[in-house]
Amino acid sequence: MTNFVKPGSEADGSRRDPKLAIRRPNPEASQVPGDPLVLPPGIDGSTFKKFTAAVADITGSDNVTVISSAEQLHKQDYLDPSKAHDMYHILGKGYFVSSAVVAPRDVSEVQAIVRLCNEFEIPLWPFSVGRNVGYGGAAPRVPGSIGLDMGRHMNKILKVDVEGAYALVEPGVTFSDLHQYLVDNNLRDKLWVDVPDLGGGSVLGNTIERGVGYTPYGDHFMMHCGMEVILPDGTLVRTGMGALPNPDADPNAPPHEQEPNSTWQLFNYGFGPYNDGIFSQSSLGIVVKMGVWLMVNPGGYQSYLITIPKDEDLHQAVEIIRPLRTSMVLQNVPTLRHILLDAAVMGDRASYTSSKKPLNDEELDEIAKKLNLGRWNFYGALYGPEPIRQVMWEVVKKSFSAIPGAKFYFPEDMPDNVVLQTRDLTLQGIPTTTELKWVNWLPNGAHLFFSPIAKVTGPDATAQYEVTRRRCEEAGFDFIGTFVVGMREMHHIVCLVFDRSDPASCRRAHWLISTLIDDAAKKGWGEYRTHLALMDQIAGTYNFNGNAQMRLNEAIKDALDPKGILAPGKNGIWPRRYDKEAFTVPPSEL
């Protein structure tokens, strides 16, 4: 049995030799013509040029872009995302930036690139599409890493099996792509895709980051089945039933082209340890194919809105939601949204107020009245034949009627309510990008997501709301948030909107989220996902028994990736070759 030791202790000397540790590149160093804005750590310009020439031999020169000028960091639109930097930056465009972006064309090229990175000891940061906005986009945790654009060419829907109700996809397949495939092939009447708020993200990428949607299939990682993964040494692995060969496959074909076992997307676990989990939110492999279960058309659907009039009704609403959700009367992943989240989709801040101060309760009540909404607004859906939906609706309506002043609406009752009309599409698996509008709440809008997990209880919901709203207002921002209700917990998604062109606004946003992380940890709340700048801080809060989980993660990382090539620093897991302290993101002051 391995005896773990505390990182940084004398006994940990074999893990990190300070004299050999890789440190963060100096962003102030003068740039030699032809060099990238930031070279990979420990790599000089001459070596970098040899590496990019070798990569071009693998992928073709058209698929290698060196990031050598600040002018290349101009993209800032979700629909046309940057592949090299964080579009919603809080520390400046050039803080988290790739040295080059490489777009492989197939699995064999990914394997060759991984092996080349091992040879040159250059870090590699894979991403699917680059739309992970609010969490860092396509930018790497280690500046100067090679961005690996998995979605530019590897964007095929490899299979849709109607009988098995699943799809097999590559990293570049978006939720919109998969939905459109079903429509184009007359399969929408049989199968639905579960979609998140915005349809432009990668199905594979969102799933391995453990993102959520809103139908009964809303837990995306739960609904994946079978991965094809390239390990940090270039080895190709199929997980679960995919590890069992197909007896009819061509043994002379390359492994990634061999027809998989017919049960690969039908049974998650296969035989032996279940490996898939170590490839979610991880730096242990590059997922190049993934199976995803599709929802069988339920035979009927009805979305609805329940407006909850008072701020203090939050407690009672959550207490009503919990038993309905655990008993599956609430069949899907419903949301309980603060008034400003809906208001921000319908207009920017200037359309509601000229005040520069955070909106107070009286102003929020006025906005709710103007929009015919509540201070909290609950969006859900009913699935199945009409008799089933009617019975479910009677239970839901009776339960929420215990809240004085609660009102009930179907989409046809509010045809001009853009949020309800959009949620009506989302909750039946039809992707949109409409809700991106809330980012424009402020000029030059950008956002960070603060995403703590809570119990589905009134006290937990009100406590999280009180802490997050108070801190938002302390930093000079409005609270904008939603509770996304899973089977046994709630994701509290707080949308921290700031002006990315204003350094003071960026600084305050950074202070706010850093402070909220500490506030949450003191109450036993942990975040499930975060921005690049906060990964180390959040990883540090998961510190039971002397950071035992982190030491386990580090041991696995060092075993599978001894040169620390793949996504170093992702989610706070640093290879032994890296000086973690040198990559610390300095805190911002209010």
C-alpha cells in the first residue's frame, strides 16, 4: 500500500526537485521575432520552431497556428470563439494564452502529437470547441502550452443507433449538430438530445466537464457510455465494453478504425475497475470518441413557469421542490431562477435603471412587476402521454399553490416572454443561443460562474443566496443566479457579470469569486467546476485527511504522465516536474 506524504514536506523531495522544477514563463521577457507571445515553459525559441515544424509534418502547416501577436487575441464572441485565449479574461488577454494551436485531423495524428510533446517535453492543452466560457474557454492553465483543437476536424457523428437510443460522437460535435442530425434524418420523432442553456458547446466536452442539461437526461456524464481515450504516452484505450474486441472487426485495421464491440454504448462498466471517471475534468487522457445516450421521445411534453412573488419565498419553494424531485414527480432537471437572470435575457441593465449601485429589493420588485414575473421563477416540464402529464401537473400545481401569490403559466399564456419560450425549447432538447443575452447585462459583458453544490433544502438555499448576494453587492455587482435541481443536490450557478474592458471591474470580479470560494468552504460547500484562475484555490478546499484525494490524483498523474505533458495544472493537479507555486495566480484586491 502506498504511503502518501504531504506535498512540500521533506519526505516529498522525490516528487519535486526545486532545482529541476518547471516554472511559469516570464510574460515580461522581450519577444524574439517569430517566437510566440509566450513560449512553453523551459523551451527556447529555436526548440519551439523545431517542434512546430515537426507538428506541421504531422497535421499539415494549415493546421498549425503560432500565436505570435496580440492582434491574434481579438476574438470575443461565443459564436466565433477564440482558440488561444480566455475571451472572458479577468487577468488580461495574455495571461492564459497558448503558444500555438494545432488542429489534428484524426486519432492517429492526436497520438503522434502526444508522442512528439513527450519527446520535446512541451505541455499540451486539449479542448473540444473552445466555448467553455465562464470557465476559461480554450485557454490553457499553463501559459505557452500547445492548444490542441480537437473539434476543428474531428467533428463527426459516427453513429446514431435508434434501437439502442445512443450516438457515438467526436469532440467537435455540438449539441446543435446532434439535434440537427436527428431532424435531417427524420429521427426527432424518435430521439431527443439533452441540451444545456446554449447549444453551441461540444457534446463530448460538456460531458467530460460534467455539465448539465434540463430534460430527464440532464446529468450528462451519467448519460455517457463508453470512451475512446489517448493516454499521455499515446496509447489508445477503449473503456467499458469497448475493451472487448469485436470478433467481426478487421484485425489489420488501425485500432481506432476497428469496429467496436456492439455493446460498447449499452453497458457502462465492462469488467474490472471503472476507468471513465478518471477522464472527466482530468489531465489523464484525451477523449477522442464518446457514446451518449439519447432520450426516447416520451410521447408528450408540456413546459411551464411558476412565478414566486417574494424573495423570502425561496425557502418554502425549495422545501416543496425536494420531495417532488426525489419522487420523480418533477421528472426533469428544473431551475429556480432569480428575477435578474430572466431580466438580463430581456434587456441590459441600462434598460431598467440609471443607477450605478447594485439594485435593491424595491427596484427588483419593480422589475418583476414590469415583466410579470416573480422574484424567483421556477421552470419545469412534464413528459409522457397526456393522462400522465395531467396527473403530474395536478400534484405540482397543488404543491406550489401553498406559496401565497404563486402563479402558473404555460408558454401559450405568455407568448412574448422570451425566456419561457426559450425554456420551452430547451426542456424538450432543442438547442438555442438566446440565453447568451444575459452576458450583455453590463457593457463589454463577460462572466465567471461560481458554482457551489448544496443540499436541496430551504435553509441551504437561503444561506447560499444570502452569502452570494451580499458579496456581489459588496463588490459592486448585482446578484444574478439560478438553482439547478438534480436528484439529490442543487447546483447553485451564480453568474458574475463584469466589464472585461475595465480593469477595475475585472479586479473586483476576481476578488468576488475568490472570496466566495473561501466563504463557501467555511460552510462545507464545494464548487463542481471553475475558471482556470481559481482551480488551485478550489482544489485546496477539497482537503479532507491531509489532502488525501489530491495526493491520490498526483500519484495517478505521475504514473500515467511522468513528463507532465497533458494539461498540467488542470483542476489543481500538477505534475511532479512543475513548481506549482510559480504558477500561483495572485489574488486581486477589492
